[in-house]
Amino acid sequence: MLVHEGHTNARKFFTSANAGSYDSVVRLATFGQDFAWKRQILQATGRRNSVLELACGTGILSLILAQAGKSVAGLDLTFGYLAAAKNRVQLPLAQGTAETLPYRNESFDAVVSSYLAKYVDVQRVVDECWRILKPGGVAVFHDFAYPDGIMRSFWNTYFYILGFAGRLVTSWKVVFDQLDDVIRKSDWAIKTESALYKRGFQNVSCKYYSAGTAAIISAEKP
């Protein structure tokens, strides 16, 4: 398994100790926007049927995809989160990294991820998406973005408050203390678009949501 700073952060942030509270935290911390973003990911898959979710976590997006009639498989780095996903929705699950996928060439119609891109070598992930996607398949990446303008002031204040909240919810202390810095330093959107073009994907689209606090990038394999 490849190990780098992104993996270190992901393993540090997401553990068996906070898997059980993840759903509540992500819903509250994003003011309910997480569900809206995931609906946009679903929309980006179109009519494509077989979908692999990278960093599937507790299965929130997997369930949305399955309820829409998709055939879904999931992969995640953390066993505790995979156990939570298994309790939510019945689907094939695998433990591993998105940079080295345990799937055959041209196995899926779509590959999607939410909150993954800032933790990985995105060129490796894009290359793997290309390998396992069928012709006409789509890759969809969603993650946080550091906003501009007046929204940046709200963002900075919000994460300052989250830092105090971490003192009360100890299983999330490291995340609340350090996630803001990871997001600020990440240029995942620029790197993802570049990697997609470099690999040969077409119809690359990048859209920002919720006052620039999140982005969704999609691209098609010709």
C-alpha cells in the first residue's frame, strides 16, 4: 500500500472511534449540505448503472446510489467505516486505497468519490479510474474547497468554533483541529482537472457549490 501524508491524515482523521458518529457530524458540520452535494454526484452519473464508490465511508452516498437503482460497490481505507457501511446497505465492500484498486479493467460504468481527493495522489487515482472504467464511463470527484471573498471570513470563524467543539467531542478533536489546514493547503481541484485531461478524459466539468465551499468535478472516458 502506498503511504504518504494524505494517507497519514486520512488514517488519523477517520478511525473506529468516530465511525459511529460520522453521519451526525457530517450532517451537522455541513449544515445539511452534504446530502445536497451527494445528490449532485448521483446526477453526474446519469443513466450509468454499475458504480464504484471510492472512500465510501459509512455508506451515505452508496445508499443514495443504490436507492436510485444503481449497482454499487464500495472501497474504503478504514475497517470501522466499512463495518458501518455494511450495516447501512448491502453491497460488495473492499478495504484498500483508491490509488491501487483491486478491480479488473473496464469493470464499472462510473467511479465516484466524496471527500477523497485531498488525501490522495490524484494522478494515480485518475489513472486507476481510467483503467477500471468502461468506454463512456464517468469519474466524479467531490470535496471541500477553500472559499473566496466574504465567505472566507465565515469559513475561518466556523473552523475556529469547531476547534473548541473538538474539546468536547474528543473522537473528532484531531479532525476539527487540523482539517481546515488540510483544505487550505490542498489544490485538489486544479490537480484533478489537470490529471483528467492528461489521462485523456473528455467533457471535464468543475462546478462549485454552497458559496464556493465545495466542488464537484466530472469527466468522461471516451
